[in-house]
Amino acid sequence: MVFFLLSTIYIYFFSLEYVYKVRIQMKLFNLICIFLTIICSSCTTEVGMKAVENIDIKKLKGTWEVDCAFRNDVLTQTLDKLYFNFEENELHHNLGGKHQTAFFKLRGCKLHVDDTQYPAVYDTKLINDSILELHTMIRNSNFNIVFKKAL
């Protein structure tokens, strides 16, 4: 009887110790998950990239050719031959298949194109010396377009 009582007490304390260890491990795991969620949600673009706040016209100038494009998050080839050529306040492009010229204005990270046939507002997601990533709506579809700087 004493042996049974001692073994029961031992198992009880051992199981409590185990439960407390598991609880502490779960709390630690939850804290790590919360910390990673906060860090990941604070990122607005690729890891190591800052969100575009203002577009530098010097970086924008020149000819940009489509590298890839996504319509509603699905890769599309309808814009494969597209190019944008930016000058002071003019945009030369081939949307619609033929060369056209439009005026544009920069407002923060947004590019407002005043085109009679294809007016649009492009949200700049990324711009550096070789890559330009734009987002816009065309005919109720979301488009993400990644351009490479033409050599």
C-alpha cells in the first residue's frame, strides 16, 4: 500500500512537471510565432527591399521592356512585347500594339498617365537601376508588370 501511494505521488509530480514544461514550451513557441508574424507583416515588399514612397525621375527615365506580367496573379503573355519609354513628362509606349505618346505625372509612388485611349494610374512597387515593378487595373483586372531596363 505504501509503495502504491509513493508511486502515485511520484507519477503525479512527474506529470505536473511534464505539463509545466510543455506549457512553457508552448508559451515560448507562441511568443516566437507572434514575433515572426509582426516582423513579416511589417514588410511591404521583398525581403531587404523598402517600399517605394517617392519615384526619382532620374531612375524612371529611359526605356523599360516587360520581363513578366501577371493578370489577377496568373502569369500572362499578353503584355510580352510592351515597352515604356519615359522622358521628362512624356511616356512613349506600345499598349494596344502601336507606338503612342502620353503625358504622365508623378505623385508619390503613383504614376498618373493621361492617355486618351489608355488612361491609368500605376502604383510603383519597386524601382531600382534595372527593375521597375508596377501595379494597375486594366478592364477590371489586376495587373502586376515587371519591367527590365533596356540596354
